[in-house]
Amino acid sequence: MRIILAASESVGYECLKALLDRHREVVAVVVHHSKSGVSLSTARVTSLAREAGLPLYEVVNINDPGLIGELALLRPDILFNIAFVQIYQSAILRLPRLGCINFHPGPLPRYGGSNGWVWAIINGEAEYGVCFHYMREKVDAGDIVARDTFPISAEETGRSLLSTCFRSGAMLFQKLLTDFEENRLAPIHQDLTQRSYYYNRVPNGGFIDFSWDAAKICRFVRALTFSPFPNPLSPPMLSFGDAKLVVTKAAKSAEIEVNPKHRPGTVIRVDETGVLVSAGDGSVI
């Protein structure tokens, strides 16, 4: 089976390593071209591909006709897309004999689109998941060929849940390869009436809305927390006069009773524990 891998991030690295460990025929590795010449998201994939002597394509657009012509000469059987965040058009989708398969860090058909793990925390989900699916022109709508679910902890952050998605995806890729090798793939058609889709936008512009209940405010802060890594969206913030203040942590206050004179967003007290602010159903530190 002749494989093209378009990949980035740690999950892309682990999937490439799995292919090499299994001595699969990788005919090309595709990574996103960075104008700066250095990209943390692709560095490990790029290094491993070069170390293994694989043909490496650093591209701006996967749909470039010139690139598609070059890849066609490689006669690929399948293309795996792992955290390579570009929308494929019909020409590239038709290129591999067995199609294109995408890793999605979300439990399709729910949480299609971008940054689903962030929204899952904000929405108070108890569990989340990842899957691999065939790629179609309609984004995240193809048949599912592998999937996994896992709990969302009470202290989950955007960073920690994304890391779990990547770890789960890397392990699931191993199973997917075995299913391919043993001809055991059993595609599952998505019920798109159950679909939810999130666009690549910062939730609420990154700002806390103090009319929310205190639990949602805490989830919002955790969902937009990616420390110590660069934040791909926005840190959680609040407005204070003309300033934007970044919130690094939030906790629901034990002080349930709220003075009816305190509108949501009113600063009640400032002490060594933090800033106590009234919320929609109580108060939050």
C-alpha cells in the first residue's frame, strides 16, 4: 500500500513513526510551508521524514495543481491527513486509489469543524472523543472508520484535552493500520441530522460574560487555557475600563448568596485569594 501522509503536530509525528515502524511504503510526506522557515507544529514530522529519507513536500496549498500533478506520479493508494489543517478540494480527494482519510479531534458527527475540544469543555460535556473518517468535499462528513471516546475531567483545560486527543489519535491510528492490513475496515455512515459544527472563531471573542453561571465561567477559563504553550485562540479575558485583563484561573465561590444590588460583573471583594466577582447565579473568584 503506497501512502501519502500530510501531517503536523505530535500526533502527526507519532503516526509517521508508526508507519515507519511497520515498514509501510510512505511515498511522500506533506507539511505546511512556514514563511518563517521554522514551525514548531511541523518540526518533528519534518525531521523524522528527512531522517528516514522520505520525499518531503513543504506546501502552502494542498490543492495546488502543480503539487497534485507531482503526487499523482507517485501512484498513491491512500492519503492520511493528520492535523494538516487545510480543506481538500475534489482533485486531491480523487487522487489516491483508496481515498483520503482524516484524523478529527472530535466525536463526529458532533463537534465537527474547528477547536471542538474547547467547545466541549465550555458546554460542560462529560466525555469527548476522536475519530478517523473518509474525506469528502463536505468537511467532516465522510464515513467513520475508527473512533475512541474518553472522559473529560473536572479540571480539564484546552491544552490538556487536546493532548488527550492527540494521544488517543496516535493509538487509534495503530488500530486503523491493523484493520487495513487485515481487511477489517467497517465504515460507519454519519447521521448528519445529529451534526454540530464549530467554525474557527474565538468563543465569545475570548471575553468572560459575567451573566453566565459561575460554573460556565470556570469552564470557559479552563477551555481557553493552553499554558505553557502558545494559545491558538485567545486567553480568557475580561474588560476593566479600557484595559483587557487576562484571567489565568477561576473558581466558583462558596458564597452562594448574592446581593441583589450586585449586577453580574460587580467586584465584591479583592483579597489574597483573588478577585471575587458576582456572576449570573452566585459569584466567582
